[in-house]
Amino acid sequence: MKTPRTAGICSAFLLFLCICLWGGCSPGKPAAQVELGDGSPYVGADACRECHPKIFEQQNASRHALTLRLPTATDPPPAPANHEVLDKETGLAYHLEAGNDKPTIRVTEKGKEVASVHFDYLLGSGNHGISPLALVGEEWQYTALTYYGGTGWDFSPMHTLGDPASRKQFPTGVKVSDGDLNRCLGCHTTRLEMDGPRVDEKRSEIGIHCEKCHGPGRAHVEAARAKSTDLAISNPRKWSPDSYLALCQQCHNENSTLDGVLRGIPDDPADPLVVKHHVHGIRNSKCYKISGKLTCGTCHNPHGNSGTDKVFFEDRCRSCHTGDRATATAKTCPVDARKGCVTCHMPKVPVEKHTNFSDHWIRVKNPYMPKR
């Protein structure tokens, strides 16, 4: 198979990212630690189950935990029967064959197959999208088709970056350089170890799990079993708001991209691409600057999925902006003091192809606020 065309960093879908479920030991028995054979301070999420079974189960089923995983017979979702995605500029038609452990993209021209590629990993939980990755020979590629959570299968955001001639020459996807691959997988794994061009699955922990945020856990497990008063683990809930945001910003940052182009954060606060950068938005919000306590964890459970219940989020707003708790800096809304906070001040904004994000730059006059 020909080498896929070159482009920038592979796609990283924000807010909200997840991986495959990990098996575990029986409840009530010591969890097996990951034996890395190199004196690693990491133990793997399964070891946390021993003392934190409920949190483990919740986090292990979360979208963060599913943000990188192996394909299965039911994952990714299949395309409708006879579905094809046509590149009108090249005349190439793309077909997805799912329903087995090696989902495949087949590329045809005038009904004749000219190329194909199997999925090796699925990047993204599926909430916003799934970007398949394939190892072709010694090189990784970001495949030509992406699954979008709201619309289904379509060309990936990076597919049209190249001209028609290069897309026809390398039809199955875009080459991912070693540096881009490490940056990409670095935010979709808890621990990443490579064996040549391949992910070392025995020594890696794919998806986002406990030790991504709490740090290496071997010393903690040993301390807990020894009933030590020094539990030797980091708890972000006890950090300052700025440090908490910095933790999330390690991945939810200006290096995240949906179309392979690293643009940084636009200077124009009304640019839709600003909405991608959630932590940047929070840091610019008066709610953060004045309250001194607003963090991602104020509204989001770090061990579960981001909720969709507006009533819950609006209740968080009203915890400051209502009744006796309203102050000169956290006033009660003069338009509607009971509802509508999120719709007006944190609206969903189309950011990229088939992809909307909630604006986390909480502003009185939001540029995307719906007209009344």
C-alpha cells in the first residue's frame, strides 16, 4: 500500500474523551498490579479498584476511559447499508465495512477497489466523534473517514487539506509523524510506551485512567496496604483552582486540533475556534477571576461523563447568582433569574465539521448568545 499523504497532528476530540473497559479482579480480593518489569512507579487502574470500587467502575465506563481503544465487532458504529462517501474532486468512493474485529475502509473508483485500510485503534469516545488510526507498514495514518457523533460517517477534517492529486495518490488517509503521534496519543493514554512503531499494549495503559490525574500509584497502593498515614498520592481536589485548571489544560489546550492544523488560540474573542479551548475560556471568565474557586470540577465529575442536564448546570450558576448569595460581583440575572443561564452565557457553538462545543468563556454578552 502506498504511503499516505503528509499532514499535521492527528485529531484530538475535546471535552470529553474516553477508552476500552479494563477487566479486573474479583471484588474483595487484592487487585493485580501491572508488572512493567522496569521498576515503574505505575500500577494501572485495576489496582485502584481494591479500595475504590465504585469510583473505579464509574471511571472505567466513562468517555475519558474510552478515548483510545481497540476496534471490536460493534465498535465503531457501522455505516448504513450501501453507504458511500464520495470525493467529487477525485472520483473516489469510500465504503466502511464494520461488524468484525478489523473494520475496513475500502476505496473504489468506477466500482473497482483501488485501496483499503484496516483500523488498529479508535481515537475518541464517540460523543463528538471517532477518528480511526491505522498502522500501514511502519507508518501510522489518520484514516480518510471519521465517525461524527451527531451525523455518522463522513470525511475526516484532515481529508481535504491536501489537493485532489495527493488525495488520489494516497487515498486511505494522512500520514502521522512520530512527533504528532506521540502528542496525539499522549493525551489519549494514561501511560504510553512504544515498541518500534507499535504501541506496547502490555506496558501502556490506553485511555484516561486514575494515574493520568493522580500520578503514579505504586507507592500509594503500598502505603494504603501498610495502613500508613502518608498515602503518597496526589488529590487534585485539594489543589488551588489554578493548579486544577492547569491539570486539565495539559490536554484541553491550544495544541488540540480537529483538522490537523495547529492555529493556537485566536486573538479575536468572538472567533468560534476560541470555543475549543475550554480552560482558556474559564480563565478569562469573570466567574473564575472573581470567585477564586471556579474549576472544571465545579460542574464536571472528573470520574464520570460530562452531563447534559441544563437544570444541574444552571443550579451551579445560581449557587452564586441568586437570592441571598447574590453579590455586587455575582448579580442575579435581570433577564431570567431562574433559567436560561447556559443557553445564553455558555451556548453551543459550531467549531469544526459536524462538531459543536459549549463556550466556556462565560460572558454577560456572549457573541453566540441566541437572539431573543
